[in-house]
Amino acid sequence: MRIRCELRPGDVGEIIKFHGLTYSKEYGYDLTFEAYVAEGLAEFIRSYSPEKDCVWIVEDDDRIVGCIAVFGRSKDCAQIRWFLVHPEYRGRGLGKTLLENAIEFCKRHGYRNVYLWTTSELTVAKKLYTAFGFVKTEEKCHRIWGKDIVEERYELRVQKN
């Protein structure tokens, strides 16, 4: 396995597929979830700047098995997106490593506020977020991705290195 910090041709499609298949199988999300992931990734690619954004891709035998991105939203605020580890690779510390990389990037680039959105059913991910100091700041309930979802916003205040 290796972690790289750049997107290559084909990666965007693989990340969309990775998210679509995983969330469909584990949580019953429908095809509109893939559209949501695709829209966000398209926005990320169009506005990408290495001074404010970064992505980490975990590969094993040229297959994407994990990812996370920092999407700079303003001078001092960033969003963590597309954080996912393949089910077969969970429990090995990859999620922790990816989140550490993302938070360290945010510190180095002067982001004082980092946020992410998750859903109430992702209990293991939420435990990881709170272990890193994220605090739930918002909750919204609605029908999305083919089911009733409770989305939760978590925020982290960071100190620059």
C-alpha cells in the first residue's frame, strides 16, 4: 500500500464508484449519492490549488482503497471531504493516518476552522472525529440519497504550527 497526494486521470471516476458502491452496500444509499459525490469532486477539481487544497489517495495494487481531501473554503476555513477506507482495509489505522495528514495540512496552511459533514449512522467515523477534537455543531434531518438521513456537521478549531 502507498499514499499519494495527487489526483491522476481516472481517479475521480474511481472515487465516485468507490463511494457509490460502499455507501450503497453499507447504508442503502441510492444513485443520487454518486451524483452528490461527483458534483463535489467536479467543484474541487475546477477550483483546485495546492496552496489551499490537498487530496490523499491510498492505493493497493493500483486500486484505490482509501481517500480524504481538504477543500479550502476561505482563507481560514477548510472542509474535509471524501473520507473513506475500503471495508477490507479498515482496522489497520489508515483512517487515523489520513485524518492526521488532513489536519496537519490544515495547520500548515493556516486554517483555523476545519469542518466536515457526516451522517448519524457512521458511528465509527464519528468516534474518530471526536477523538481528534471535532465537535458536533449542527444537525439536519431530511430525505436524501433514497432514505431519511440525519446529517451532522463537526468542527475543529486548529492552531497553526
